[in-house]
Amino acid sequence: DELAGSVKFVFQPAEEGAPRGEEGGADLMIREGVLADPRPDAIFGLHVMPAPVGVVAWRSGGMMASSDSFSIRVLGRQTHGAMPWGGVDPIVVASQIVLGLQTIPSRQLDATLTPSIVTVGAINGGVRSNIIPEEVELIGTIRTFDAATREDIHARIRRTAEQIAASAGARAEVEIDLGYPVTANDAALTKLMLPTLGRVAGRGLVESPRVTGAEDFSYFQREIPGMFFFVGVAADDPALVHPNHSPRFHADERGLPVGVTALTALALDYLEIAAQDR
């Protein structure tokens, strides 16, 4: 009865993705009605990071990248390794495609607008040293910070792979699986709530650089205005400081009250501001 409105807590499983063949995470929760009855006016979320305890990092607009995966199946024609002219070498073609893909962010896109990444994470193919195989598979990840660039890169990957393969008499089959969207903080909401974060963090409030990792909080932000931020949990001992997802990651729990206070203050202040505007 002391609140100027309602607060909905979202306890989300599978933020890092559901097991293969299953669904989960924010996207499934939305489809199952987590943002209905009542529908929130805004949503806030945080993630810890290996920054000093007391640091709270924010950014307006695209803060974390979208994350898509791709596979490229290069189909050639098998032949003896001693007689490469008798077939079409998919290993050589795949190598050319790897290099061609790197020109997309470095030479084809306007580098002054937004960063982007195309990474080939694995090459699989071949059976033995003296055989040119029938096919090779490339798999990788795509990271972007806006929807238009995301779609553009997808088209360029298809064109690059298919045309390089065709030029050698091979064929490339490209599949792109959409992952998390861009984690984009609502500009108006971020501006409105920055004083609250400043009151909590004081001199520890900093503007975050763009982060090429991805976060499925972005699904919530596609539905309602959202603000996502980072809270530092790095230990004082440098030997204990490792990136998120490292098997040696260590969270200094002194950072947890900072996160709790920040989320509580954001909820209370937002409700008060909204009540005044009604």
C-alpha cells in the first residue's frame, strides 16, 4: 500500500538458451503471457560484470549486440588429392569464403555508423590426407547493433558464400538462424531514470561501451520500454578477476546489494514519476 503502482517480478529460466530441441527464455515467457495482466509500462534488468564493486554502467540505445548463427555447407566434387583437377576442392573454396566474409564488416559496411562482427568459429570437413572431400561446413556467429545492419549482413553473407562457390564450380548452401535481438535501451526511459542510478552509484555511475555479447532481455525491450544496465562484482584481488562465462569467474558479493538497491530504486522512482504524470 506504500507503492504508487504495481511491480511485477520476472524470474526467468534459460537466459542462455534452452537445451537443444526445447524452448525457453524471455521469448517463450512473452508468448506465454508474462507481460500481460497487467501489462507493464516499463521493465528494468541488470547483469553483473567484472568491473569494480560499486560501478553501475548504463548506455542509451544499442547496448548489447544481436546474436545470430550461420552455417555454410560448401559442396564440391571429391577427387584424389594428387589430381585436384579431377574434382572441385571445397576446402579451398571454404577458405576463400572465410576470407571473403571478413570483408563484410571491414570493407563493405560504413565503419563510422555501427560496429559489427562476422566470425567463423569452426570448419569441418575431410577424411584423410590424400583425398579432396565432397563437402566442407563452416559455422559462425554474427553480431550487430541495429536491425538494418543485421539484415544487410545476412544478405551479404549469402551473396558472398554463394558467388565465391559458384566462381569455383562449387555450391554453397547458407543457413542463418536468428538469435537474440539487439539489447536496446529506450532513450526516453534511460534519460528519465539516470538520476536514480546516479543516486545509487554516485561516482560509480559510468557510461558503458557497446558490448558484443548478447542478452535475451532484448525480447522484453521489443514489447515495452526497457532499461538494462551492468553492476560491477570484480574482487579486489586481480587474480580473481575473469570475464563472464569463464570457468574461473568470481563474483564479489559486495556488489549484490548495489544491484538490489538499484532495481528497487528504479521501480519506486518510476512509479512515483508515473503517478505524478497521471
